[in-house]
Amino acid sequence: MEGIGHLGYLDGSERVARCVVFPRAFEDGALLKEQVAVPQVDKMSDGLSGLIVSVGARALLESDADVHVFGCKIAKLGNEKKAVKLQRELKRPEETSHYRGFYEILLSELESLDLGDFSVRVAHWPEDGLDEHCNLELAPNNKEISKSALRKSAITEMAVEIASVLSDPRDHTCPEDQDICEYLRGFSLL
């Protein structure tokens, strides 16, 4: 994603929102909470490889409605990028992504987790015109760890740990998804 770069770190007293975009994290109609928190291997704010989970800063997304607008934009951007890549319109809902709601994460709870060989921080990292965007970064304490070792050893374990601090789910259907709201109703966070 296009970003403007790292603008600082959030402190432990802050909250972030983890948006849930369907079909990711759902299997056979059921939400798999650990899948909501699966990190991706990517470059972190310090330029080193680590594990990243995209979140939104609640300090900039003051109301639930603000988070829902943010989540709807994320799904829309993902669909636009996929359509460009495939060079065609996407079939709804089979090939499209849809924002379904969000979970809260208190950074103090995240920081209290035993993450083994990783430390956690949240970098304010606006991208794709979303100033509220942040990267939850799981930084390996061993700075020489390879990307393949990151993939093999930590992703599932870190997803389970992060999922343990996801709280207060809020469901939502975006205005642009009203035509398929009956279909999406079967994919709830609650």
C-alpha cells in the first residue's frame, strides 16, 4: 500500500480498532477470532522485517461511526485494487471484500502479553489517504531473523496472542453493501 511514512508511536494508554473484512477470518459462516489477528510479514517502521497487523488509531477515530467509515474505505480500496489487478469488474459478493465491523484493542493489554521473542509497538503509518491507519508491529528481538523464519515460527502464535486481547466487537454493514445485506448478515462478529 502507498504510505507517507512513519509518524511516531502510540503509547500504552491508547486504543486501536482492528477492522474485520469478509471473507477473511470467516470459515463456513463462522468467525475465527484468531484469523482476525493474523499478522503479515512486512517491513516495519525501522526498516527491518517483522510481523504487521493493520489497525486504526481510536484517537483519530473518535466514534464507532468513524471506525465504520474507515472500515468501509478499507474494503472499498481492497476491491478497487483487486479489480485493477484482474483488469475487470469483480462479481459481488463472490469476489469482493466487505467490512463487517471491528474489535477494540487496548494497547496496555497488548503490551502485557508474553510474546516470547517479540516486542510490540504501534506505529502511526498513514497510507492510501487514510490518516488514521497504524501498523501494529511485532518486532523480533533477534534482528537477524529471516523472513522465512518469521513465517514459520511466529504467525500462528502471534495471532492467538493478539486475538486474546480483541474486545467489544461491533457489527456493521456498509451503505454500499445494502444490496447484499441479507447475505452478509450471516457473517457477524457477535
